[in-house]
Amino acid sequence: MSRLILTIFAFFGVFLSPALAQQPPQRSECLAMANAAPRITPVALRQTAAAAEVEITYAGHSTYFIDTPGGVRIATDYSGAYQVGRLPDVVTMNRAHSTHYSLNPDKRIPHVLHGWGENGKPAVVSERIGDTFIRNVTTDIRRYFGDDSGADMIRDGNSIFIFEVAGLCIGHLGHLHHKLDDSHFAQIGRLDIVMVPIDGTYTMSLDGISEITKRLRASVVLPMHRFATPLDEFMLRIGQQFEIDRRTERSLRISRDTLPTTPTVIILDGV
């Protein structure tokens, strides 16, 4: 009898395994909200409990630390050079320059997510870690000095990372080198908070990154890759519809309930 049962399981396993392997990636709430029609919720049905807060800390260069309500600590464009407090649980990386990645991160970091793939294939990140869903949208990057290929760009060589936590959609544009097309914006979906490189030279021109910032229409814009770029110049390009909030702290605590009603550029100067 036991042999018969094992034989039956083995037989059906041949058919079930491919089906399981082909299951779609985990659901993105940010994409779902971006594509859904607006809904009106009666006041009586709205939740009255305060939304959970996320803490975002600017460590320097393109590295932000995101501390989630569930205790997950994430570091963006992590090279190990910019550290704030304890080690992160999750690090995301882009390979444009060594200041944006490390091939030898601390072995105590359990989740290391590369924004580039192997063997010419794009990176595919769709992973739930604790209370956070993390996904990526690939972009091309310029080749760096010493690369032996004749092509100008590496296709899908970098990633925009998106972190979905506590009802917030948080995007990090990474070391972005080119304009985004409609397919990129469709894959990104809705963003409440976006981290934007504003150097105007090493990544994109200020005109280019300003157009992307305006189209994303996030409630909060967090500049990074700042160098000596005059903030006034960036603000001039993105337009008067954005407020500016300059803070002496290096950290921001925010929830979906405390998002500004007017799109706001928040500069954390406490680095």
C-alpha cells in the first residue's frame, strides 16, 4: 500500500512541480493601487487607528536606511562606507561605481539584493522580507572606464528598487543614467516617497531627473547623490508645485497618514 501511495504522489508531482515553478511573483500593492479606479470609502468605515510609521535616515551619498514597523532595516545602494547604527537586514546595490555596491558585504547581513543580473540577464527581485515587499525595475547604465566592450550602455545593468511597507510605496532611483519611458513608469506604479539623484552630472542632467520627478508625482522627494549641486537649481526645474522642507535632522519618521498634502522636497542635513 505504501508503495502505491508513493507512486501516486510521484506521478502527480511530475505535473504539479512545473505549475508551482510557474506561479506569478508576489503581489505588488503599489502597482494595484496605481492601476485601480479611485474608490470612495464611507467615513464610518475608515480605520481610526494611527498608521504605522517608517523611519528613513540619510547616511550619505546614495545610501538611505529604512527602518520598518516590523523591525526590518534596509540600506539602499549599500557599499558599507555609510553606516548608521546596527547592520541592516537587507541591502540593495547598484554597480555603476564602487560607492554603490560591495562584492564582499558583511556576512552577517542576511539579504543582499543586486540590481544587476548575471550572464546578460536582468535582475528579478520580487521578495517579501518581514513586513516589506521588495521589487525592482531594471534600467540601463553607462559603461565605466576599463570596460572592454564597445557598447555605450549595459542593458538592464542597474535597478530602481521599490519598498512596499506600512501602506507606503517607497522608491529609490539608484544611479539612473537615462530617461524613463512609459513602460518604466508602468512597472514602477504609484510612489509616495522617492529618493532622487540630483548631482546633474554623474547620473542624469538636472533637466532629465526633474522631468522624472515631476511625472512620478510622489508626495515626498528625498534628494541624494547631492555633492555640490545647488538645491535652488533643482527646485527651479521641478517647479513651484513642490514645497521645500529643509531639516537639521538626518532622520524622518513618516506614515501614510502624515504624508504632506502638497508634494514636498525634504532635505535631511544632519549627515
